Amino acid sequence: ISASAEGKTATQPLRVWPQPIATITVDPASVSVPQFHKVRFTATARDRRGNILTDRPITWSSSAPTVFYIKPNADTAAGKDLGNAVVSATAEGKSGTSDVTVTNPVEARALWVTRFEFTTSSAVDFPKIATIFQKAASANFNVVYFQVRAAGDAFYYSSIEPCSPRMCTTLGGPRPSRDPLEFALAEAAKYGIEVHAWLNAYTGFISGSTTACSQFINSTPPNWLKANPSWSMSTKNFSTGAITRQVDNCATTSEYMWVSPGIPQVRDQLAVVAADVARRYGPKGLKGIHLDRIRYPNNTFSYDSQSQEAFRASTGAYPSSNSQATWLDFRRGFVNQGVQEVYQAVRAVDPSMVLSAAVFPGYKPRTGWSANWSFTDLFQDPQAWAQGGYLDVEVPMNYPATSTSLSWTVKAYCSNTDWTCVMDDHIDRIEKQAGRQVYVGVGAIKGWTEMSKQIDLAHDRSATGLSVYSFSQVDAIPSGWAQLAAGPFKYKAAIPTMGWK
């Protein structure tokens, strides 16, 4: 300190000591958190006069890190196991605390059940359905996606579409004495499991084999594609102008002949079927409709006359190539419209009914992220569905192994592994930006180690839910159900609510 007068100065050195911390308070002071969910803590240090001290490094710790874990810098804090813990924030010998209780998890745990898993080639295996739900319950699953429509056919009592050969021996054959979907709902109710009816959207009929093609040709009543062959997806030879319909090439078309979402009647029938299932089975306990194959097979389709004429009416010209930008957008719009029409039809029947969709994981280009087939070739845009308010749950089928290098991801977007990078992208787009939910699709085909790793990674990110593909693949893992029950699904979980419904 200096004092000056008439050219004279006197000085006195002083040393200023920082005010010591008197108290530390932690916010929240107490909290109840579901297992796997994260909490954000803040600590406030004050001196003896109550002034806030902002420059003091805080170290965080947990009295029971196996129950509630927190990093020393607090950038990660999450419930690990049921129980109680005290979180401490410490600096200069002073501490503030928060009492934490970790409760049962809140997450959807869905299990895909394909038609092949509860039928033989010609009949429904009802005892197998009972076993499926018993095993799902033993591992604390709380949702089952139960397939009831494969390709314009039915695995339930339908008055709209013919009974599947795997249920009625022949396409449209005599029904069994019990309705498989009604039976599944009754079994699920024993364990408190939700059932969502899984519908393949735009698969016209099974193809590629003599048996399948014979069933298609001889079906009575006719399947939707047989009754309306103009609905078939088609390709175009731009050199000759020739149009080739899948329906005319059943034997040489792999897996399915598809119908075109660019045709209004196709979208109408899907919406009518979904609404009919919701109307008839909602009172019996059905909680949702789950869409699969809600897409094109690839971007060489569909040059059916109605789709092309709709494009010409909008743009003044017919499509000029498979990759024409406006034609890509136009076909994507048909898929968007189809999802919206299903949502509206189901909501008109029961506003509480959940609509979910299984989608391919590769998605829209980001800065530094290469374009990929899901958006550009299959025409799936689940972010648009969610932001438009006509999708409740997106289920990205993120089955590749966590060690697999995915050519359509680029590390410029994120520094973690490809698998988690893709998952983070979907959670960001659908949950953070659009406000809807993501159930991360997990593959069981690669065995316990990989499946459990994917589940753990989803838990690390507090995903709203998971969906495991599929029953038979989990069943093939030695002690798979028991390992789930003893490990990542140890405790029963409540299904997250949907505030918009």
C-alpha cells in the first residue's frame, strides 16, 4: 500500500489471503433416482460472510460407488444398483452432502417375437406362446412386439386380410380354434407385460420359392397384392423405358414382393388394418402398434404408374434417375405420409395407443458424417415422424457388434465407437430434438458378451428403453434368460410414461 504527499511516498507491503471456505452446499440436497439414470449436481462454496466463492476446485465422491457412482469432476453421476448413498463435494477440508436413493429402473425392455417363433410351417404353437411370455417375464422384460402381419396376411382373426399359411395351413384357410393375438394378450396379462402388435408395412407377399408363389397365386380370398397387382413395386430401365413389376416375377424376387407406399390405396389399407387391430384388441389389453418394413427395399423402386404420375403432377416431369434429388425426396414423402396416416387412424380409435417403428440405424448426413442408405435409399426419416408428432417410439435396429467399423459413420461427428456414435445420434435427434422416445435395438445373435455390452452401453446413456432381437436368439444363448435376470435386467422396470399422450 502506498501513501504519497509533496513528492514523498511511503509503502507498506501487505499479503492478501483468500477467504477460506466456511460451508459447501450441494443441490439437490437429496434425490431419488431410478437405476441407470443420471443426476446433475452443483456445489456452492461460501465464506463466513456468506459470499459465494467461485474459484475453488471441488472434488466429488460417493459413499457407495457400486450403488451410485460419481466421477471426481461430477461430469458423470448415475444410479448403479438399488440402495442408498451419500454424495460428497469436498474442498479445503469442508464438505457438503446429498442423500441419494437409487430406486427400480424406469425403462422399456422390449422383446421382438417373430411369427417364426410361435408357429410351425402350417399351425400356431400355442404352448410355445405361453413359454415365450413365461421366459420374457423371468428376465424382467416389460414389452413384447408380437408379429401379427408378415405380408398382407394375418396371424390373428382378421376380416380384412387372409389368414397366413403358417397359421391356417393355406393362405386364407380355416382359422384355428383360438386367436393367437388374443391368446398372447391373455398370457402377457399374467406377468404384467405390454403387447404391441407388430405389422410389416409394405411387404406384399413372400416370394422366391415355389411354395410361396403357389400360395400367392392360389390364395382365397386373394392377398392384397394378388387382388391389386398394379400396387406392386416396380423398377425402370432408363435406357429402354421398360417397367418391371415384382409381382410378375415371384419366383426370382428375393424374400418379399413389395407394394408401393406411393399408391394411396396401399397406405389406406395399412392404416385400416392398424386401426382395426387397435379397435378390436385394445379392449383386450393391446397397448401399441409396431411398424416394420416401413420403407422401400432400395432406391431403384418404385416406378409404378401412380407414383410416377404423382411426381409428374407435382414437378412437371417424370423421374429422370433413381438418384434424382427431387425424386428421392418425393418417395421419402410417401413413407412419411404412410406413417402419419397410420398414426391418425390408430389415434382416432384410441389416443393412448402407442405407435412405434423399427428403422435401420444409419441416418441423415451430418457435418462430417457420410450419407447413408437408411435415409437416401430406404427413405426412412424417423426424425420427421417424431418432430411431426406422428411417431411415439423409434426403435433403431442397431445390431452390428460394438467392435464393427461402420462405413457410414465418420469420427468427425463423435469420438466414441461406431455403435455408440449411431445410438447417440438417434437419441439426440428423436429424444433431445423431437421430444419422443428411443428404444435402442440390441442384437442377441452374437451371444451373451456382445448383447450384454450393448445393453450396458445403452444404460450408460440412460436410454429410454431397449428392444432385443429376438426371442429365439436370446433362447439360444446358454442361460440367456437367467443371465439377463441376474445382470442388466436384475430388477423389474416401469415403462416410461409419454407426457404427450
